[in-house]
Amino acid sequence: MKKSLLRALLLALCCCLLVSAPALAAENIEWEESVTVENPLYPTAVTAGDENDFEALLMDDVVPVSCTTEDEVIAALRSGMEQREAVISVVFKDMDVTSNYLKEHVKPYFESAMDHTGVSTQGDYLRWIYERYNVSFGSRFSETFDIEYYATYKIVYYTTIEQEAEVRDWISSAFSSLPLEDASGTPVSVREQIEAVYQYICENVSYDYTNLNDDTYTRKYTAYAAAIDGTAVCQGYSALFYRMLLELGIDNRIIAGLGNGGDHAWNIVTDGDHYYNCDVTWDSNNYWAGHQTPRSWFMKIGEEFPNHSRDSEYLSDEFTALYPTVEHKLNRYQGTPATCTEWGIREHYICTNCGRAFADEWGDEEILNQAFGIEPLGHTWGDWTYETGVRFHICTRCNESEQEVLNENTYIVRAYEVILERGADDEGLAHWTEQLNSGVSAGEIIKEFFRSEEFKSRGLSNEEIVTLCYEAMLGRAPEKAGLANWTALLDDGYSTTKLVAAIVTEPEFIQLCGYYGLTPGSVDIPPMDEKSNVTNFIRRCYIYAIGREADEGGLNNWVSQLLDGTLTPERAAFKFVFADEVHDQELDNRGFITMLYRMMLGRRPDNDGLANWVNVLDAGDAAGRDPDVVRQEAYALFAASQEFNMIVESYGLGSGT
């Protein structure tokens, strides 16, 4: 009766008085309380302002959501938060609600809206995206003047719905570039998908040291900062990893706690029955520090995750029952050693929980790709022992012996292997074997191998050439003094033929040839190897006059003429200066004089000297004189110079005229 009377009085009042709608709405409130809650995950964050900031949130367009069950209330809050609605208002319809009920449930409703659902934009993603909220709750008169209960949540977020759309597009683009399927379009394993996302974030997000200590810059906490800005703190890393994996259908959670004693966030991830720790933030720091394949904090079991401690809610029996992290239970498998020729198996330990293999009983050193095998050790051969027609050596590790028949074929095969560092081709083997059988000596064969263009193309140093020659002809490395002596001679211009000719006469080589049934023979030394000073003088002529290195045939020809007195140094230089190769270069007067300076005086022309000589040659040309005669007259003056005589004497050749 009293309630009906009250309704009648209020209706009469509305009909008789012109009262504004806002005033009426304010008057409709029977009882109201409010509370502000800061996100406990951001204990040091600077809030956007005081309680009055919530008044700036407009409510004109807010349509209350009518809810008939607690699940509907939670769903309304979750949906509004996903859309980043600043104000979410719910009205409790047909629910047994009292003031005490509201006081006890408005905060748990909000918490439940952020429960983990397995949807990438819900759960932990929402839990880490808001700064604080204010909830006003109470009772009021409805339009029909019934008492209804309500709760209005005003929320401060770190991102907008537009920014979340950018994150969605970034993730889609990232997935298109990741190896999430094989060539046939079949998805790769869950662990490989996790690894691909983990590596991608490590490579594309860096830690935001710039804003680390600026608590007013809250974007650093978000997946938006990690994806779009490419830099964030641990919350941003973990939120992005959380969202990307859930979009692939891979369950994971964000864990809050301490890392190295400071506030930190990381993830637990499952690739099957158990959950593993992943700290993408710390491995990203490893990547940017130069470690290109970050794995220090990837898919680690609980006991392998030092310097991390969870907050109490993530250590509860309820949480750990839902998300059990694996602990190793290692069984030992005894290995077998490798031999010279057979693979061995390394001692290892396999975890019956996670199936991973380790090299140690503590699970510190994982064996990747199930690589239990130990490669064969290979024989460690002792020195060869020679007998007529055969040689053999014994492995110092297993005592196995290896024998090789010594004959023309094996001699040639060895020359190919040592000197050319390849196997003998059939045609080459037949050719050189025929040469031996026709009377060509063993020493001559070796000489030809060293003279071959194939050997020269290897580009070995003189020290390497000496070492190879000893190995090919004596079956051993050179002694220190011999190596130094012969390297110096080759450096001075002698050819490998001189080296081969010397070793041919060594008792070791003669004895070795006897084992092969071959004639050691002798090797003639070419003119170029008789006196290096003469050879180097001719090499100089080739370079400065003709402009190229000497060929072996030409070098021997010129050297022999100098050695037998057919040519003097001055005459040899003349023949080079006026050789056909020089004539074919069609040098002008300036070029010819420049060449004479370099060839005859060993230096570049000075400006005055060059100008004077060019004028002399130009004048001869202008007078109609034979250019060759004029140039020969110029040459004669250069050849008679003290500078040229000094060059000739530096090669030990005496006067140049």
C-alpha cells in the first residue's frame, strides 16, 4: 500500500511540475557508493589524475546493459573492455541483488571479466592493458518507478580501439612472413611455431630503455608499443607474445613477479601437456647484444629458470594445477665410445616428462636434434714403412694396418694427390704411366707436375711449394733449415725446377724410387735457374719495357744469351725497348720517353726532363726524320747514362755498354 501511494505521489509530481531530465535522473538515485581501483600489476605507475578525472568521461551515449545473471554481467564487462569502452554500465534485472551484494561483487565482477578464456584479445591481454577503474554502484528508481540496482564502471586504458586494430594488422603481416607451414602447406609442429614467433619478436622489438624510468609514459607497457613502435618494456613483450600465440591456438599465460629482484613479466607456454617458461624480453636483449639465436630463456622448465620468482597468485595450488610446469625426471643411458671407423653413442639422460635429452645428470646441457652419436675418430697413422714394391703404416690408436702397392700407377696417383690436391683422372693417369714406362725418369715427372698450369693456378706461397715438394718427393715435411733456404731461393727468383733438380740427387729420393721400381733420373736446370741476378734483370726488362711478366720460354732464351755473352745488358735492353710487342703499343713520344725513364733509369720522369726529351723527338718528327732512328739516338743517350750503369751493376752484370 505504501509503495503504491509513493508511486502515485511521484507521478503526480511529474505531471504538475516542469522538472529537467538530468535533475530528475539525479533525484532518482536512492543510494550510491563508488570505489576506485588501481591495477595491481602497475604498482609504480603514475595515474592519469585524481578521482575527478573520471567525471570527464562522457556518459550521454552510454546505454546500460541489462543483465539477468552474473555471467551476463561478466560478459558485458569483458566485451566493453575489448572495445576499449571508457564507460560500461550494467543494470541488474530479475536478480536477487542487495546493497551488500553489490559491495561484495562489483570488484570480483571486474576481475572475472579478465579471466583467461583462450581468446587472444581477452584474459591476460585485458589484465595488462588498463591503469585503473572507478565503479559507481547503488539503487535508483527506474522509468516505471521501480527500484533497480546498477553498477557503472569508468576505465582508463593504455590503448585505444584504433591502436588495437593496428596491432591486429601487424600480427597478420608478421604471420605471413613466418615459417608456420612447410612446403606442402602443412602446419609445422607447435614447438616450431612457438619458436618462430619468439624469434620474430626478439628480432623486431628492442627494450625501451629511453622511457624505462618515465612512469608517465604508459604506452611502453603495451603490445602496441612492442609491435608498432618496435620498443617496449617486459609487459609489452609478454602481451604481444601472449596474443600472437593464442591467435595460433597455442595456450599460454602472462606471469607477473620479480626478475633479478625487480618487477617483471614473462610467459608460460605449452606445446603439449606441460607448460614451459619463456622470457622473450631477456632473450631479445641477448639478440640486440649480438647473440643472433637467442635461446637462454626459451621453453625452460621451472628449475631451469633462475632469477625469476612468481607472485603468489601464480604459485597457488589452483593455478599450478591448471598450468603444470614440467620438472625433469632424468633416466641415464650409458654410451659406447667411438672407434676409428665406427660411430659411438654418447652417454646421455632423457627426461620422462618432457622427452628432452641432456648430456648431464642435472639437465643443464641439452642435446639438440637428438644428436647422441659420436663421429668415428679416424685413424691416427704412424709413419710409412717402405719395402720394395710396398709400403704400410699402422694406426697408433687401433693398431689396424694399411698397405699400399708401390708401382708406376701409385707413384702417379700420389703426385696428383699431393701436388694437385685431387684424384688422378683416367686420361692423365694413363699418360703419365706411359711416360714412366717409356723411360722418362721419376724426377722429370715431378718436375712437369710442378710446371703445369694447374699447379700454378693454385696460387701457393713459396713456403707452401717447398713443403709440397718435400712431401711429394721424400714423403716427409722439410726440416726447418731446408724450408728456410729453399723458400729464400724461390723468393729470389729461382723456379721449382731448381728445387726438384736438387732433391732428385738426395739419397732419400733415390731410395724411394727404388721401392717404386723407378729410375730417379736427373733434372736439367734451365738457364733461368743458373744465376738469379741475370734472370731478375731480364724479368725487369719484361715488366718495364713490355709491361708484362716474363714467360718461361722467353726468360730462358734471353738469360742464355746473356750468360754465353751473345748479348750485353745494354744490347738486351735495346732489343726489349724496340721489340715488336712495344712497337705494337704505338706509344707516342711522351709515352716512349716515360717508358725509357722507367726502363733505363728506374724512375718516373721529372717534368722538365720529360718536356725536353719530348721536344727533341717532336723536332725530329717535324724535320721528317725516321722516328725509329730518332728514338734509337735517344735510347743510346739513356743507355750511356750513369743511372743505367748503376742499375746494371746492381744486378752484378758489369758495364752496360
